[in-house]
Amino acid sequence: MSISRIDARFAKLKAENKAAFVAYIMAGDPDVEASFHVLKGLPAAGADIIELGFPFSDPMAEGPTIQLAAERSLKSGTKMAHVFDLIKRFRALDQDTPLILMGYMNPVENMGYERFAKTASDAGADGVIVVDCPPEEADGLTDALDANDMALIRLATPTTDDNRLKTLLKRTKGFVYYVSVAGVTGVKEANADSVKDAVARVQKASGLPVVVGFGIKAPEAAAAIARVADGSVVGSVLVDDIKNSLPEKAPVNTKVLETAAILAHAVHTARL
Amino acid sequence: MSDLTEPAVLTNSYNLPDAKGRFGDFGGLYVPETLMPLVLELTQAWEDAKKDESFWAEYHSLLKFFVGRPSPLYFAERLTDYYGGAKIYFKREELNHTGAHKINNCIGQILLAKRMGRTRIIAETGAGQHGVASATVCARFDLPCVVYMGALDVERQKPNVFRMNLLGATVNPVTAGNGTLKDAMNEALRDWVTNVHDTYYMIGTAAGMHPYPEMVRDFQAVIGKETRTQIMEQEGRLPDAIIAAVGGGSNAIGIFHPFIDDENVKLIGVEAAGHGLDVYNGHAASLTGGRPGVLHGNRTYLLQDDDGQILEGHSISAGLDYPGIGPEHAHLFDIGRARYVSTTDTEALEAFQLTSRLEGIIPALECSHALARVGEVAKDVGKGGIVVLNLSGRGDKDIFTVANAIGQTMSGM
């Protein structure tokens, strides 16, 4: 499975003329058990692909929402071992939904590339995004991921020109993540018109599906992106729902899964 | 030194970093993709500037007439007598305009920013010395300046916050994490990734992603080059040892680098041991109490837990309170060319007071860490020997912290 799980998911969506709804949550937010209840509910809510953040103390490309999610996760005691355990439990319930780990380099370095790749793959992860690992520094990690049939997903951005795109796309698999705005997660708003050309350019250069994220909040915006790209990624809005449920005694997963279902519906019906 | 066109860039036999920005196993370019084109553009601009005589002419002219260089190499006679070992010299970086070595780097970087056509400057600061130096050059060159500073540091370095405001800079307190230097650096990087088109990030120490460790070193190497010339004039030979405090490590690499090929010159860096190296998360000694990892764009020694999460660390000195260290120091440590020792908060406070009383110089808490070890080094080298200490900053900014720590009040101040 692994990379083929990603390929199979995009093939299925393409046959249905649908874009992917990609949902991001932070592992261990607000704690490991609660995040498992969110994670296991996401496919039924309509998530086609899941990005599971692994927390880092110094997330330099995140806006306040995901910074705070990482803080909550670490404060509740989340370790990398818990993250892999979450994936394992998820895979016992769902063998088809691709799961991509997303985070920063140091926890990966700390484990060692080989051990990270093998542990993640054995748990059932299909790919990884390492925000602060550009292609220039990625050879060792890519070797380890290749050996374990996992994809290193690349971020293309508004600052990526054609030359850079060539460098960027070497050894990438699965799909490409287009960062719709120059900035941190969840602050600026993405605009479908302005990303349309960029998505087409990345699709052409990579021959891979291109999903768009970093500034998508409302269902309408997610739908607009779904018309011009192969997928819409939503993170901060879902993470905010988790945060906002905390003072209540209601289950953490109720509101976030409702929001996910609304977003998924908007994305899946966008091209009708 | 009188030659204003002399390139500041010094080559020596080890000639690092390599083309990938590596010092042995350390350094590199670990940044989000949005920043990659900017960092590569910066590298190109720096490579061009390095070869441009007019760039260095302007840099040296500003160092002479605006900063007040060369800074004196001063024989610390009473401290020498007190320890009874080698002669101790101070490289008087605290006499520079703005009171520390930080301005040397800011002069170089503001010229580069102008050259690149950038219209907005951002900087991070710990103790506030780099923030003040950045605000100073931005005022001089008429560019808006935003300084990120940890909220805790804003509290413990109020005089410098006031200085930055006077100079026209905006100081943004950062409350994330512990509110210290690493959090300020995270926030500055978030600003840069958001304002990619007009903003120049003026990093204050010889750390971060390539080309900063090399560039900051080359702008600070003026310290070591002057020291070479001055010690030859005053003593007719090179020193036996050079000692400097290391946080990120810019003042230390600045004075070390021109001596790396002189194997008879011992290089000693002093890290902040805070409450003690045996206190978990209670010190800021990345080399002697940490292990390699990746943070803020480079691979280096870091304070981190078993799971790779970065620790906050602790030092009484806001300028040393950082969980990493410049990659060239990590390399010098690994190959054994420089030796790294550490000083606790308490020892630094004692050295701060001793130097004030014996030499009539109030040193910054940062270089008080080196002062606390200089006696041992002087005794080790022995009579007839020469030790140079980089007195990297003046201590006026620290008087509140010191008064608080030694239990005196300064009512009315």
C-alpha cells in the first residue's frame, strides 16, 4: 500500500470528477485519546486524505492556531511514539484513506531517517511533509522514505518559479501541495482565481495531482479551489473547532466533524 | 586597518562553509519552501558583494566614522595582577557605538539590504543589543525596522526597548513559548515568510540558515583582524589564548576566525551554564550540554528533549539564553580546534562585579561569562603568556538584572 494508497484515492476521485477534501488535524490535540476520536471520524465526515500533524516546539511556518495546537499537544504529553500509535489504531479501522504526516525536521532527525520512515510506514502512514526540509537537504530522508514506499510530499509556493519547480519536484511522489499564500498557516485568505494558473503550472510540471492549502476557511472557498485544483486542504478551521470545544464539556470531536462534513460536501459538489 | 578598501573576507586553510553552506556536519539550509528563493537570492547578493571593493569601502568607512573602530586592545593590568598569570588583554568591543559588537554585523547587512533594494528590515533580539544596533542602522539609512523580542526579554531589558523606540523602531513582544530569543526568531521567520517581497531579515548572530553564519562571521571578523594587528604592535607576537562568550556565537567567531590557522593560539568559547549543567533545562550550554539537531534553518548542537522537542534553556543573560549555537562553533567543537567551557549565573555575576571594581569597566552579563573563566586560562597559560578576552558589550543594560540578582534595590531609577 502506501504510495499506491494515495494514487488509488486520486484515481477514484478523478473517475468521479471530484476534488479531494484534505483534512488536517494535530496529533495529540488536545490529548492523544481525544485526537483519536477526531481522526477516526474524519473519513465518515468526508475526508479523502488526512494530514496528521506531529507536534514541534518551534513551528516556524505556522500561524497562531496551529502553534497553539502544537502547544496543547506537547503539554498533554504527546510523543512521537503516540503519533505512530494513533496511525496504527486508525489503520485498523480504515485501510483506504491516505494518511500524510506533517511537521518539522528536528523530531525526524532525532529519530534518524531510517527509523522514522520504517516506523511511520509500519504504522500505516503513506507520506510525509517536512516543512523545513527543502530538496537541498532532503536526499537522506528521501532515500529512507523510498525504501519504505512512502512519499515525500513537496510544497510549491507563490515564490516558486519554473526553475525552482524543477528542483522541487525531483523525487516527489503522490501529490504536490500548493501553498496558496506567502505566509504562515491560517492567516491570509486563499483566492481561487490567483491560484488557478499556478496549479496548472505545477500539474503540468509534475504530472501529479495538486492540492491547495494554507488559507482556505469557508466552504465556498474550499469549493472554489476544488474547481481549479485536485484538492482543498483545510486545517486551521478544524483546529479552531477543537480548541473552541475545550471549555465546553461536549465531546471534542462533535463540532469539528460537523465542520469537516460541511467542507467535504462543498468540495465534493463543487464541480456539479 | 587604515586601508578602507581591504575586503573583510578572510580566507584561511579551512575555508568553510562549502557550497552547500556546511561546516563539516553542521549548517545548511533548512527553511520552508516559501523562503528558499529569497535565501538563494540573498546568497547570490552576498557572493556579489563579497567581491565588490566599493561595498567593503563603504563598510569600513562606516565602521571607522560611525561605529568608532578600531576598538582598542587594552591591557587589563589589575585583573592580570589579581590572577597572577598571563597578561590579560580586553578587546574593547563595548566601546563601539551602541555599546556592543553587534553593530559590526548590522552595518554590513544594512548595506547588503540596500544593495538588494529591500525597503523593510526585521530583526530578532535577545538582550536587545542586536535590536538596538538594527534600529540604529535603520535610522541611519532611513528604513523602517520591526524588532521581535521575547516578552520576558522585553521585561528584563527595558532600557534597550526604550532605546529602540527612540531610534524609531517598532518592538513587537513575543509571548509564544517562554518569550525569549528562540521565540523571537520564530516570529521573525513568520514575518519574513509573510512579507517575502520587500523584507530583509537581519539576523543578529552567526547562526540560522546559510549564508547567515558565514556572512555574520565575515562582518564580525573585523574584531579578530584588528586584534592580530594590535597584539603584534603591542606585544610583537600573537596571543597564547583567546576567550569569548558564546550564545549564538557571533562575537566569538568574529575574534576566533582570523586565528583558526594559528594552531598555537588556543580558542576558548564560554557557554552559559545557568543554574548548572546538571540542572535539566536549567542552562543554555548547547555544545557542552546538548546534541545535534535542526532548528532555525541549520543543523547544529541544540538543547532538546528525548523526542526532539527544543528546550527553552536558561541563562541570567538574555543574550546567551538560546538553545542553539552557530554551526561553525559546532564544527570547531567537533574537530577540537576550539575548546568550550561554561560559566554559571552566579559565577558570571561575580565576574561582573569584580571587573567593574578592578578595571573600571562594567561589562555586559554576556561577556561576564568569559570573564569568569579568564583567570583559569591566564593561570594555565602562565606568566609571560598573553590572553585576549573579547569584551563584547557594556553592562549598563544589565544593572537592573544584576541589582535584582544580588539583592540590591535601585529605587528611584
